Amino acid sequence: MSPSRRAPEPTARLAFREMTPDDLDEMAALLGDPDVMRHYPRPQDRDEARAWIDWNQRLYRREGFGLWLVTLRATGEFAGDCGLTPQEIDGVTEIEVGYHVRKDLQGHGYATEAAAACRDHARDVLGANRLIAIIRPDNTPSRRVAEKIGLPHERDTVSRSGLPVSVHAAAL
């Protein structure tokens, strides 16, 4: 895979761009929302949200991808983040698709639409031949998103942080 440093193509309803420090208020609200983060150990505070943005900026430079900021095309309104990150699971580093959608925008298919665009970007632009999603077993909405974009359940395992997770995966 070669770094491309470009975000996925817009979808019918969503646009993608790299995160910047100017996105801190929106990202802190998203990652600090207990409903959005209910399948994580805990919501993140503002400093952790800043570190999240910094991590993604490093990924853009090093890998050519990361989690991108997602906006609604019709209004430009912040919707969440979605993208691709290298993740180690069971001793192997693979490309994972991940997504977070604002609580008030959940249930409208935005996560599926964004994740499908990122899957296509991984395959068509980055040349990835496999994609995974690492999901907490009780996170039914995220499991559905993974399955809808063609990532069926592959196995159950334990994350590096010791939490039980389900790995959804497919060849691209």
C-alpha cells in the first residue's frame, strides 16, 4: 500500500477530510459522549480528543490514511469520524475500518455509508487486500455496519487492552 494522503470520495450524503486542531470542539464532544463511547472503556476527555486528532495527523503523514472527519454534504455539519487505521490483533497488524457518529445522527445509515466509502478507498486507492473491523461483542449496531459493508464475523478474541472483541473481516 502506498500513502495517498487523500480522503475518500464524497458519498451521496457525506464528505470526508483530514482532522485538524480546529476540530477539537467537535471531536471532544463526540468522543466525550457516553452514548457514542458506550462500547469503549470510558468516554474521552478534551486532552484525549486532542491526542486522537494528533494520532490521526501522524497516520495521515506516515500511512496516507487515518480516521477522517465526516460532514453532511447538504449542510457541512459535523457528523463524526470514519476511516482506516493500522491495528494489531492477535499479533498481526491489519487495516481496520472504524467509525463514530454523533448520537443525534445515529440510525440514519451514516456509519454504513461512511464505512463503505472507506472500504472502497482501502481497496481502490490504497490497494489493501484485506479489511477488518474490531468490535465489542455487545455492540450490535457496529456489528451490523460491518456485515452490511461485507465484513462478516471471522472470530472472537481478546484485544491488546484485554477486552473481548469480535473480528469481522474480508478479502477486498
